Amino acid sequence: MNYETVIGLEVHVQIKTRTKMFCGCATEFGAEPNTRVCPVCLGYPGVLPVMNEEAVRKTILAGLMLGCTINRFSKWDRKNYFYPDMPKNYQISQYDLPLCTGGAVGQFRLTRIHLEEDVAKSFHFERTSGVDFNRAGTPLMEIVSEPDLRSPEDAFQYLTTLKEILIAGDISDCDMEKGQLRCDANVSVRPVGQTQLGEKVELKNMNTISGVRRALGYEEQRQIAALERGGKITQETRRWDELAGKTFVMRTKEYAHDYRYFSEPDLMPVIVSDAFLAEIQRGIKELPEARRRRLVEQYGLPEYDAGVLVADTAVADYFEQAAAGSKNPKAISNWIMTELLPKFAENKISPAHLAELVAAIEAGRISGKQGKEVFAEMFATGQSPSAIIKARGLAQVSDAAVVEALCVQAIKANPKSVADYQAGNTAAINFLKGQVMKLSQGKANPQLAGEILARLLGGH
Ligand code: ADP
Ligand code: MG
Ligand code: ZN
């Protein structure tokens, strides 16, 4: 029998804010365990949560960038459960009235985006376990898709696009290794032609986007094989083991009513005013897909370049600032891609200086080779190219009379090459050009030298 795979993703994203969702503790990653905590995020009784407006703002921004409906009235709910990473035994989340509904990632529809608080992180050692509450209370967005995806590859595409959009909006850094983006993947299979969805399995513990793709690839085959053997799929949660390349049963699935959701009595509902929404709308960033197209059209870049630059918003911004004042955006892109990208964080070169360097090479004031030298010094010191060219006495000689005198000298000193050239060995001119460069200590404009030599030697 032929089977169709159906996938829906639940993605948790830590929102980039200075402080936590309901208290003033810092959200930074990697601090000494349990040093960014207070009675609110430790779950003491009798404390009052205070909503973080920045987290609401960024969730709405994400909703707008993904084409969601922003609900003007949403509220907070308690999701009750017992777990060592949540000592107050409930998580503040949004249940029936989330901030955003609808929307899409590419062609895959979204169900909703709601806001909640992250829980603490448990560590398991040989004989003991530890809990770090620094993460507890970090603003967390849950983005839920419709069961619209049909293959592991769709999931890969979905996550790649979603991540790009969230980074472009400065909503999250989405570093999966730091747990800033975590994906639970729901997957079922059904005979082709069947409209009813199959029983689904939820996969957890994938640490990379390609890990999600691999886990789904394994799981769809496992489910198909089980059905082919006449077995049944039971709703359960399975853990992906990256090393084994397999999924293992973790637990059978809780149902929503097990959480005994009820409205959070300590927080007011969230009312999104026209003015608040308009302000967020003004801060909306261009989507990466649109930006790639614009870079191709506006600057005449190849698609490849546009893709590389847009992959990092800061790099694309840098390119646009440099290209704004340049006649040769492609040259700017080349410098960025080949020289700057591997060490972009250490870059001291201002976009205007890079444009100036490209212009100096373009105008023949310095050679391409000298350009590399100047670039290296610009990178190390942040100085302007003109200051470096001056200080190093690098300027290229483009004065035709001076170059011609050197050409004459080279011709006189190398009668054999001249004879070769005139006998039809056109490559001999390169040797003469090399002599001119040598005589000028590398400063002659090589293109000009070539032209003058050809003229002096006549023909060809
Ligand atoms: P639960 O209540 O078990 O969390 P939801 O209805 O909230 O289930 O759906 C969770 C995610 O699973 C959503 O992304 C949804 O699109 C997806 N999903 C639901 N049913 C299926 C199914 N039969 N096969 C694959 N994905 C599904
Ligand atoms: Mg769910
Ligand atoms: Zn706190």
C-alpha cells in the first residue's frame, strides 16, 4: 500500500528580551546556575507576576511577519502539572485566547502563536540531578502549525524559513544548541486517499534542523512498517536518539484536559490597542525572501550573493550601507563574501571605507593586489583606505607618460621577447608587462602598461 506522511510542528522559541516574562531577572545564557533568580521565577507562593511588554511586542511582531491575525484581547492561563523544573506546579501560558492566530510559514499554515514562560533546566549526573532556574521564566513563544507538512523535507524547509524570519525581526537568535529554538514534531501516516488523519506520534529531543528531518524520516518508515505488519500506531511521545538514529518511547501522551487549565488570577488580560499595534507595525522588518529579491533587482547581484548576504541580517545591512555609495555593488559583495564573512565579528572596516576602497581600485588609483594589502590594514586598524594608501606610498602609477617611459625601457632591455612577440607569440607581451611592473616596483597600472606595450610593438 502507498502511504502519505502528515506532519505538524510545535516550535518553542525563546524571545530575545533583557528580562524574564514575569519578573526583572536577566535572561542571559551561560551564567552561573541559579544566579539569575528571584521569588517570582523560583515559584515562591504569594508573589505577583508582572507582564514583560517587550515580550508581547516581539510576539506580535512575529505574528505580523508571519501574516497572523493579532487578537486584540488575549489572556493568561495556568497550565497545571507536576514536574521538578516547575516548582509552583503550573506554567503561565495562553490557552483559549492566544495573542496570534492563523498566518503561515511559506505555504504551511499556522494554527496559533501563544506566549508563555520557559521552565527551569534539569541536569542529570551519575548519581544526582540538578536544576538551574536561570532559564525559568524566560519569555517563550509557541508557534503551532496546522498538519500541512507532507515530508521530512517540508519540515526542514519550514524550520529554515521560520528561523530566518525570526532572526530578521530580531525576535530571537534561534540558536538550537542554546535551546533558543526547540521543535516538537508530530507525525502520522495514512493510506493515500484517506482523508482522516492517522494516529500521531510526537517526537522530542532533536537539536538541529537536520536532526528534525532525520528523526521524521526514521519515524515515518517505522510507522509504515508497523502498519504493514498489521500493527497499530498508538498516540505517544518518542525521544529521538541522534547517535542511534532511532526514536524510543518516552511516555504515552497526556491530553489537554489533564492540564486543568484555568485563567491566571494574578494577571490582567492583554489588550492590544490600535496605537500599540501601529507602533509595532512600523518596526516590521523586510522578510528575507523579499530582501533577497530586492538585492538582486536593486544592486544587480547574482542570486547566490543575495542568498549569502541575507542569511545574516547584520551582513546584509552592512552590504547595503557600503553599496549605497558605490558604483560597483558586486565588488562590494565579493569583498564581503570572500574576506569579511569568515571574521565578520572582528571587522573594523566601516561600510563607507569599503566603498572607498572599491572605488580606488576601480579608478586605477591602486592595483587589485595593492587593494588586498590596504584591505588587510583597514581590517586590523579601521583606518580609511586613503590614509593607508598615502602612508604606504602605494598609489598606482596611471600617468601614461611615466608608464610609457618604463615600457620603452623594458622593450630595449628585452629584444628576444620583442622578436618572439612580433613572430606571433602573443604571450611574450606578458613577460614584458612583468618587466614594466618590476621597473615600477609594482606600482604601474598593469592594464595601462599592457595597452601601451601593444601599441609600441604594433599590431596583433
Ligand atoms: P495535542 O493536543 O496532542 O498537542 P494538537 O491538536 O494541539 O495536539 O496538535 C499539535 C500539533 O500536532 C499541531 O502542530 C498539529 O498540526 C499536529 N497534528 C495534529 N494531529 C496530527 C496528525 N494526525 N498527524 C500529524 N500531525 C498532527
Ligand atoms: Mg498541543
Ligand atoms: Zn526572577
